[in-house]
Amino acid sequence: MSHPTHSGTYAVDDYGRPMMLPGMSGVVANVRVGDPVFRWAADHLEPAVSAGCADRGRHQALQFLACVGNPVRVVSGPAKGTAGTVVGKHAFVLVDFATDVLDVLAPGDRLLVRAHGQGLRLLDFPEIVTRSCSPVLVEALQLRANGEGRLRVEVAAEIPASLMGAGLGMSSEWANCDVMFTHRDTIERHGVEDLRLGDVVAMHDQDHRFGRGFKPGVSAIGVVAHGGHGAIPGHGTGVVTIMSGPAERFELVRATSANLSDYLKL
């Protein structure tokens, strides 16, 4: 489990103001999947536990192989033997635990992630590519064909390509892609004031099959991984991709309950 860090310098927001906010890493005992995205005075806020290797430059297997929905077990410290669930990927693998477990976890405690899911295929929808998506999550999402050759997916929100920011051009398995919800009027205009950590969302004109980039007619489905109200230009709310393919192959159904806390019973 990673230790929290800070660069020691301030960042500058979209309005040119200096800011120094809590951000990534460590144990965040008061924020979990299912909580609101924009309530917090924080930047790139990772809920619950941020897990990573000490030498992330060389040891990146955890970051690439972990999938949303994978089981996690604590193997050292006072919380040894307790179980958690992978709920996102950012600079670290994000793991949700029960509140009473978060109260005793500490940076340096060791976690075992049973990575399973990379390479998973939807045989009835070969054009749709999964990314960081476990078989457990596929079952929980209750994906099914709609009778018209499209995959029915419940989503809490839909995001236009114009708001996609940092993370474009990177591997689909690594980290996430930020949505530039850095201005209050942008949040209100798109009706996402109630967006929650763990919400399943659709990203339009986004091809995340073999990397991440803009492509008309292709959509990506993802899970909101990190939040806060950080306002660094080009950054914002983080979404980890779980599948991507031709837009015409998806039937998007809006549902306020489309959240990992409900799907995975967290």
C-alpha cells in the first residue's frame, strides 16, 4: 500500500490561482466508491486505498494486470486477512475496503491482488474490446444483447469527446483518462452535479481499444475512478476504461444506480 506524497510546490488552476490540495496515494478513510465526486476540496482524489509497488518504474505488472472487480486480500498488519475489491486505476490501483477495515489499514501494509481479466473477450460482440474489466464485473453489469444486435449497458452519465483530457494517447490498461470537469458551469451544463465515484459512464467518440484517442463513431465505457474539485487545466475527474467499440454496437440506458457500489455490493 503506497505512502502519500507531495511535490512540495503548488499547482495553478484554470483561473491562474495557485493551489495546494490533497491528492493521490495513501489511505483515504472517509471517501469510498459511491460517494459524490465534487464534494471534496482535493485534486485527483483516490478513494479508500491506493496500492502500488515501491519501484513503480520497473515493476508495473500490478498496474497493467489488475482489473476492476478483482478480489484483494490484506496479508500484513492489523487488518491481515480482510478482503477488498479493485474499483479503479489511476497512478495506483484503487481498492475499496469496508469502513472498519480502512480505520486500521496503514501505508506499508501489504496487499495481494488476484489479477484476472486482461484478455477477456465478449464472444457475441467481437467488435467490443474489454480493458481492465474482470469476469466478475461483466457478470455484475448484467450485460446482454438487446435483440437488435447491440450490447445493453447501463450508464449514469454520457461525456462528449470535447471534455476528454489528460490520459489521451496512453495505454488503455494504464491509469485512466481525465474528464475536464474543472468549472462549475461545465458540471451544471452537462447535468453531472450528482456524479459519484464508481459510476459507470459512456465517453463518446473515444476509441480506447488499443490506446486512448478521439475517433468519431467509437465509444468507450468506463468507471469513475478519482474525483475531488481539482482544477488543473486539462485534468479533472478520472475514468478508467472497461470496454470500447463501435457506438452502434452499444445501447446506452441511463440509470442513476449504475455504480460499482450497487453492482459489486460494496
